[in-house]
Amino acid sequence: MSQALIDFLLTRGRAIILEDYESTSCIASTRIAMEVLRSRDIEVRPQAVAVEALNRQAVLDAERAADAPGLGAWIVACEATGNLDRAENSWDGHLVAIFEDAKGEVLLDLSADQFARPAKGIHAEPLAIRIKGWPLGWRWPNGSAIAYRPAKTRSYRQSTNWRDGRWRPTLDRIMAEAP
């Protein structure tokens, strides 16, 4: 497993995806990441997740088990109900890729940046984090954090971003540059 490949996907790979898709493109982003990893004989699977991105104040409130968010606390959440709106090509959920390396399972979220709210102090960027158990979380240097819980839905498979192959030209451009 090449760390250079993961670093490429998190940076240049994501930039190429954003040339063709909106930041909320978790289904296409995950499908493309999976195809790249599979091309290198890396076993990978999709995982639907519920996500919460929190600013520093919300993290502090959560750590002290506050009954209600404090002044200035902001949370962006996606509950992953799995509802699919074909007319809008939208899906109520978030999709990530899970692969295994020599040290265990890793969550790869190329579209975590969709949860960023800089004006509210929420930092979020594409990331790969080791899975030590669920729920899974990551904290950025500014004190904001992101948390993931697995969801049971597989309804993302009905999305055109998953099944129709229009992601292939984006994949081809990524593959042409990938280390």
C-alpha cells in the first residue's frame, strides 16, 4: 500500500474530481477512489456513514457532556437516512471508502471538505484515518472535529453517480497522474 497514492488522492485526486463534480459528490468521489485502489490490487469497500462536523466550541461542549450547545457552537450533520431523490440526484447520507493496510482498516473520505464552514470555525478537508472502532473521529489543529458512525443503507447504489459510469473520464484523468 502506497502512502504516496493516498496522499495523491487526498490532494490532486480531489482537485480533479472537483473539476467535474460539486463538493457534495461523496458517491462519485468514493466510487473513483475505489476504482483507483482496486487498480492497484487494494481491497476496498464503500461504507455509508452518518457524519457530524463540529467547531471548537461544539467539541468542547461535547467533551463536557453539555445538555445544550453553548454560545458559538456549530455542527453540520448528515444523518444517513438513505433517502434517494432521483429527480435531484441527491442522497441523504455520506459515503466513504474503507481499505485495509498492514496496520488495519482505514477510512478514506475524499469529500469531507463539503462539511467545512470556515465562517463558523469548522475545518474539514479530505482525510484518511485509521479505524480503531466506531464511532470514529478526527480533530483538526484549530479544534474543530469530524465524527463518523456507520449506517446500514446501501441505497447509494441506485444513484446515477454510482452506477452510470459518467465518473470514468474523471477516473481516467486521475489514473493518468497517479503515482
